[in-house]
Amino acid sequence: MGTAEHGREWEPIDVEDENPAALFKFMSAYRIRATLPEPSDLFRLLRQDQIYVPSPAQFNDPYDCMPDVRTESTAAEQRAAARRGAHRRMPGRPRYEVRRLAHDMRITLNNGRLGSIDADRGAADAVRYILRDLGVLCATTDPLNLLMWGHYASSHTGVCVRFDTRYNPFLNAKRVTYEDERPVLRPLSRDRGRQAAEASLVKARLWSYEREWRATTPGKVGWTDISPLAVTGILLGALISKQDREVVCAMAAARDRPIPVMQAALDLRRYALHVESL
């Protein structure tokens, strides 16, 4: 593939594209040459085909994945929640024992003053605790965004990695939407599963410049293996050091399937980046 074709691969993808062929992730090149005390994220990606999947607790937005939790509920929802809880706690026990426990649990729910600020705050704390085990891997459709280079690629000294969405980790990624109001989660609602899933894909409108897509992995936070075919390109930051550039290029070339590397450059006239060959 020629230089012009590689350059086009780094053009921002249309925001209306429902099935982008590629997604982009910004990464730091910090400690790319070091393996102690542990390899850097970029080293593990290029040498070991592994990527770190964080939880929302590690994000820079305290509202990320965190819905507006409301405990207000109907009597029918409270009865159903009590029955579900009783069956989970007493599987296989006689029906009368389960019914008695469900009755007691419903009284406990009512005593918790459902719908009050204290109840909502307690439920929100519980949701926040659960979110610690939700893996969320983020990417963008805009590899030339100046703000994201500044925020997520060590002030333009890192890299942007291109991922083919036909392979994991972004095979089943979904688009993030940006709203003025937080999504609502009612823990006792029959629809709570859908509400919780949607909450992980909604952010405040002020983040819309990120044009984000996400792959979520419930119960899987930490390092995960990815397809060796997933990474299809690397764009070096405009301010990357000579030493880091040489190391990244060497790692990309040493792979069984060498990864094309391009260079981002500061535009001479505008607030913009353009892509150059090395």
C-alpha cells in the first residue's frame, strides 16, 4: 500500500458511520524502552498483543458510566424484587420459607425509605462499587483531534494506534452518545438491565469532541489478549522524541505482520495536524 493510501487511513471517520472499519486509540510512549518494574502499555501491545481494559473507577470523568440512580418504585416492583432476592438466597428451599423471606425483605425495602435522598445515595454507592468490575475499553473515530493528542498521548509525544474492528478488542464496540441529562437507573425496575447497559454508553455533551466508541467486558478488568491482526497502523505524535520514534518503528517492523508507521506533523498555518510518511 502506498503512502497516499496510508495517509487516508488516518482521516477522521464520519460520525454517522454505524460500522466503522477502524477505531483509534491514543497511547503514551512513556517508558517504551523499559521493561522494569513492568512493561509499558505500548510495549505490551506491540510485543505481547495485550491491552489493558480499565474500569470506570480509573477514568477522568467521575460521572462516566454512573447513572442517576433512583430507588422510587411501585409496590409491584418491590414485591418482584423481594421475590428475586429470596430465591437467590434460598435456592431449592420450600416455597413457604421463600415466601416468608420475600415478605421480610419487602418490609426491609420499605423501611429503607425508597425514593428518599438517603436511599438514592446508598443505591448509587452500591452501583459505583459494582462498576469496579466493569471493563470499558475506549476508542475514537478521530485520530487527528488536537485535544485528545494532548490529553491521552502525553501532549503529542505518544502515539495513536489504529485497530481493525473485525477483530477483538473492538469487534463488538458501540457508539457513545452525548446528552445534557444523565441516564436514569431504577434498581427495582424490570428494565434495570437495559438501563444499566445504556448508562455505560452515555456521557455529558461537553465530551462530544471525543467521538467515542466502547467495548465493554463485564467482570473483566485488566490485561487481556487481543488478535495479532487487530493493530493495523501507528501514527507517531508530532512531538515524539527521536529515541521513542526509533523504538516504536523497530517494534512495528519486527512483528510477523509488520505494522505501517506514519508521522503526525503540526500544520504550519492552521490549528491542525497532518500525516506524513517517515
